[in-house]
Amino acid sequence: MTGKTTFQNLAVAGAAPAFSEPLHVGRPNIGNRARLMERIEAVIDSRWYSNNGPRVQEFEQEAARLLGVKHFIAMCNGTIALEIAIRALGFKGEVIVPSFTFIATPHSLQWQEITPVFCDIDPLTHNIDPVAAEKLITPRTTGIIGVHVWGRPCNITALEDLARRRNLGLLFDASHAFGCSSGGKMIGSFGQAEVFSFHATKFLNTFEGGAVATSDDDLAHRIRLMKNFGFAGYDNVIYPGTNGKMTEMSAVMGITGLESIGDFIAVNRRNYHQYAAELAGLPGIDINVFDESEKCNFQYLTLEVDESRAGICRDDIVSVLQAENILARRYFYPGCHNMEPYKSFFPNAHLILPETTKIAARILVLPTGTAVGEAGVSTICQIIRTAVANAPAVRNSLSAR
């Protein structure tokens, strides 16, 4: 970091950015490196690298204990976990999903020739709106997928009530929400199942990985068969399946991360409160709010930028930050309904997604996690404050590029 905290390098050729190395959203959290390397060496020495090895079993047991669920089924990534959960639940026809999510959520349906029906979101929580979801139910609807965006729980009670009344399956994409709770109960134990991602950018990572959590014994049995080609013992295939297995190397990264969850949360919480304090009162810049009466991982530090009050749009702030080597991100822009093939399939979807459209144009995600220190947060906040205070000059600088 050089200490420069203006947007000057947008206009001055060769100006040094505030950070000498790129500061990314989602830089991986790493636990005790020495313990991780010991475990990696042990895996190499064991020569057992895949096929439900002892480290995968340990990771599953520890995670299930943390979440308070009967079954935690580790997989190679979160998308495969979603696809297998969807198939195991018997979803077909149409399934209601938010458009304000990562593209993997609707793709996991479309890949299996199930139609994702895009639902609008609650403008306060950014999660699927249960009232809007009920209006989308047709005779072809078989399920609902709720997404716990930013780790903040969906309106679980309303969605469970809706699913029960309308005889629909209910699955949650909990990719953002490992270590979070709702009503004092850990995310992972709601609906028929919940799916996690342990991609490198997530709060807890396994290099790459995912999992399905459930307390339904029959569902868990089907999922375990499906993620291992349908094998139920040596040379005994009894069910259609695919290869969704987690490797032992991924599992040891997960085990090491589980040991450090408290440290990860402490850093994220510190960064969250520092961002909130240093950006407080800045017109048009609203930081997301977490319910701290619940368990939370604080992994997603998001700002909602209201151009009418801030005098500057979200994309201009992104440009300012990126010029300073701060790789902030737009999430989930422009909304899944504006990506292919859905843009061609549903060209008028935006007409029923006004809140999604608004939020997708405003949300900015800032770096946090163990790779970001207090000085870094202060620099980022000062740059944002400077950009807002000098909005006309920023716009002129950007338009001249």
C-alpha cells in the first residue's frame, strides 16, 4: 500500500495506485498453515486421495456436529451438490428461484431440463420474496429454491409454510451462509436440504468443494449413492449417479478451516464494524446490516449505492476503486434473467423483477476477510469518501478516458 487515497490516477498517467498488489473480494481465508501442511503430507503418505477417505469422513462429521444436522455430504463443488440435491428431491417441470443469485443456481436446474422461474426479492434483505413466489406457482411447479444472500437467512418460516401449503419441495442454496443461524438454529437444518459451497472465495473453503446438509435419512442415502456413481458397495451399482466426490486434499483444507472459524469470524466482524463506522453518514452509501443476535460469518461486505443521494453511481465507484488496485465487485449483476440462455427464453422477465433490477444496479461488494487489515479498510473507506465528495470530478475523469 502506498498511502495514496484519491482517485487521481484515473486522470494522471502512471500514478501509483493505493495498493501495490491487487486487493480482491474473496481472497481465501487460510487457517493454521503448519497444521494444513502436516495434514497434506499425511494424505500424500497414506496414498488414499479420494473415494470417501478418512479425512472426508472427518470433515463431514465435524461439519454435521457444528450445524446440528444428521447428514453432511461433502462433494467436489457446490454446483454438483446443487444438481444432485435437485435430482434427489425429484424436482421437475418448473422450480421458483431468485434471479438475484449466482448463475449456478438456475443453471443447476436448466442443466437438468427443469425450467427456472425467476422470482423477485425483498428490497431490504435481498432474498427471495415469499409473497411474489406464491404468485408464480403453476400446475408445473414442483419446488422452490431460496438463497441466503450475503449469509442473511431467507424468510424461512414463510417459505416453509408456502411449501407445505402448496405441496412443494423446498431447497436452500446456503453458499454464503456457512456458520450462520436463523432463530438460533444453524443454517443447514432448514427445508428438505441445504447446499453449501466451499469454493476458494467462500468464508470456509476446501480449495474447491461443496456439500449437502439434511436430516432426512432417505434423502441422504440417495444423495450418497448419486455422488458416487450409484455404488452401494464393491461392484454393486444400484442407482444412477455421477462423480461428485470430494478429495482428501480438499477435506484437510476444510478441517483446518473449521479449526479457525472463530478467528475468521472475528476478523470479518472487526472489518464490518470498521467499514460501518468509517462510512457512516455518507449520503447514498448504505452498508448491509447483519442481525448480530444470530450467528453470522460477516463474509460479504456490501454497499448499496443510491446515485440520487450519493451523486455518483455504483459503477463509477467500482472504477475508482479498481484504479487503486481494489478489485471490488458488482453482485449479482445484471441478474440471472439478463444472462443466457434465460435472456432469450424470458425476454420480459424484468417486468416482474423490479426490485432485482434496482438492487443489481446498486450493490457493491468490498474486500474483507483475513487478507484485509485495519489500515486497508481505512484506505478503502477514504477513497470512497473522496469519490463521493468529488463526484462531478470523478464523472468528468471517467468520461474523458
